[in-house]
Amino acid sequence: MTDTVVSGPVYLDALGPRGPYRTRVPSAVTDVSGTEVARLSLVPPVFVGRALATLRKAEAVPAAGLDALLEAAGEEFATGTVGGLDVREYEHLVSRTSGTPLTVVRAATRGTARYVSRARSSAEQGRPRGAVSDRRDPSLAAGHAVWARRGHVFAVNASGNHPGVHRPWLEALALGYRVAVRPSRREPFTPHRLVGALHRAGVRQDQLVLLPTDHRTADALIRGADRAVVYGGDEVVARYAHDPRVLPQGPGRTKILITADTDWREHLDTIAGSVADEGGTACVNATAVFVEGDPAPLAEAVAARLSRLPVLPPQDVRAVLPVCPLDRARALDSHLRSVAAGTRAWLGGEGIVGDLGDGSAVLRPAVHQVAGCSAAELRTELPFPCVWVAPWNRADGIAPLRDTLVLSALTRDDALLDTLLAEPTIANVYVGDHPSYWMAPGVPHDSYLSDFLMRSKALVGTP
């Protein structure tokens, strides 16, 4: 049960400020079995420098008519033929190259279209109450603040683990930044389609560009922008931690806490879904569950639920698990065995590699129980449904729950919730039966992006 087949390699041009750009020797994009499916034009540093200079001179996308433009772009992304690919061909290629299940990609298409159409209103959610977005606002005569950009050019060094990583930068465009997107060479189809859809809707080519590059040139892109967001692991976060112009997006280390006043059996669907939905590849998938009491029954129940997930190619409409090249799957399996030595394996102890026989493999789920809530294994985040289950008690406090993108708290303890909300290293707290992967336009993901892009300037009087 597979979907549309795209015949022959697809050419993905760079989308520069003067239009499409194709190199004579493009880089091959392969699917999870190693088959070439596309040829991506990588631009050199001089091209990046010229593109950034052009973006810096360009005007912002006008605020007048912006909502209508974004609505048209969202519709084009979801239903149109962009870059020579209709939406089904696009989704099929994303699934084949990233290994993301086709149903997840299709849901992401609809979700991304919704984010495009609401990018301006979503960005406005982050505006301080005391600031206005236009200096012509009559309230400024009494002395108020104007919400102003911290720069002009915003660069995105994207990852390829999920199509949804491209939603946040839409807000930068809506806030008046000129945007340069460097796509992942693993999955360049989503940003290529998104930039193309925005161009067709009315965003000028000198306001938004797609710049595929090698890693060395990516550094030049980040250095040349006023503000930039980069995706990666702990190494990337450490590299840019002290650069105020760069917003690193690293591991989510999303967690679930279940206190003794809550029966986890009533929430098993939410717990298992938080681990495995979206293919278990997103930063908002839960990788650790803390249980006040004996964690073994919950670990056993989650393992039983996840063990039923089928082993299928990603483009099969019944697939729910991620797929990657076979050699990478074996490397991940070896790494997991090394990390998990000494833990109790409820699932995945005999291996996570589901060989599909074509050079690719499904990454099957893993559930491990650790001895305590300070175990080092709890910081391990892998690109498939892999969860560590640990005991927790009040004496442990919130220290084991820190450094978390989303903490789903299944508890009735109001005082504990207040403590969790006050903890600076916990980005989001979901209370009750809400899966950790829940997101919506206008709701902050890792704070509002506008906190990084904008500032409030005092302006008193009008000319």
C-alpha cells in the first residue's frame, strides 16, 4: 500500500534573489535505501554573500495585505504544484528521503499550511502589551514603546528530521525580516516547496531565498546574518551558546511526570502517543517518563503498546515508525546497547533494527527502565521511539526534570505545578491529558521566536 512514485531524479535549484540557480554538478539526494531521487544545487560562499547583501537592501514584505498573501501561500503549499511537484509527489519524496512515515508527512502538510496562513497573527501573540507595532499608533503621543526588529536578515540552518521545523521562520518573514533558508540535504523538499509557494503568492525573491550549501558555507551564512537559528545536538548548542545573534535549537529531552495521585492507566494512550507519534523523531516526543512509585507496570504497559507497531517502508500508508539506511540503523542499535547496559529492557533489548531488505531498516521502539531518576541514560535522545522510565519521589525534587522542552505533568498537585512553571529550564508545561507533541499557531514552542527577533523601543511624541 504505497503512494505516488516519482520517476527519475528531481532537480532542486537554489532560489536566489534573482531567481532559480542550478549548478553544473549538483549534489545527490538519496532515499533511505540509497537510491538517488533528486539533485540539489549547492551554492558557494560568494553566492551566499551576494544574496545576503541583496536581502539587506530589500524592503520588508508589506504589512498591508499580508494575511491574504499568507493565506494564498498556505493553500499553494497544501494543494498546488510547486517546483514541478504536486503535493502527493512532494509528500512521497519527503517520506522516502527522511524515512518519516507517509501519514506523518501528510499531517505535517496540512499543519504547515495552517501555520503559513496564521504566521502574522501568531507572531503578534508575542508582542508585549505595552508596545505597538506601528509608530503611527495615536497612543504613542503619551509615551509608549514600538516593537522593532533587532536586525534585517534572518538565517535558518534547518534540520531534516520533520517537515514541521520550517514553521517557526514564517513568523520572522511576517515580522519584516528578510529570510535566508539553508535546507537540510537529507530533506530539502519541504523548504523548497515552502519558499516556492511564498514566492508564487507574492513574496519577492529578494525578500526570501533558499540557499543549499555545504557545512563550511553554512557557517558563512550564519555569520553574515543579523539573527540566525541553527538546529543540532549538544555540540551545536555548545558552539553557539555565547553568540547572542544565534538561537540554537538542540535536543528537546521532553519528559512526562506522573505523581501518585494520578492513575497512569487512564492516560496510557497519551503516554504511548507522546513517545511514538510523529514517528518518535520530534524534539517534542517524550524520551523519559518519571513515575512516583513503582515504574515497572507502566514500562511494561508502554512496551506492550509499542511492540504492536508494524515494520513497514515509510511510504506505506500504514507505516508509523521511522526508517533510515541500514548501516545507520545498525550504528544506532550498537549505540543504544552501549548506553542501555545495566538497565532493564522491556522492549528493544534484542535489537531495534527491522531490516527491510533494500538497504534500509525500520527503527523499532525501545523501552528501558533505569534504577533512579538521576541516571545518565535519561539524557539520551535518539531519532525513533526510545523512552527511559524512572522512579521519582518528592525528595528528588525537580532537579531530574530540568532541561526540558515539554514537561507533561499528570498530577493534581498545584504546588508542584507552580514549582515546575517557575523553573527556568523547563520551556513548556502541559498539565493533564495532553500529549507532549501538541502544538498550535500562536502558542510558544521554545518561547516566542519574537523574543529573539524583536525589542521594544521607547518613542515619545509624533512628528
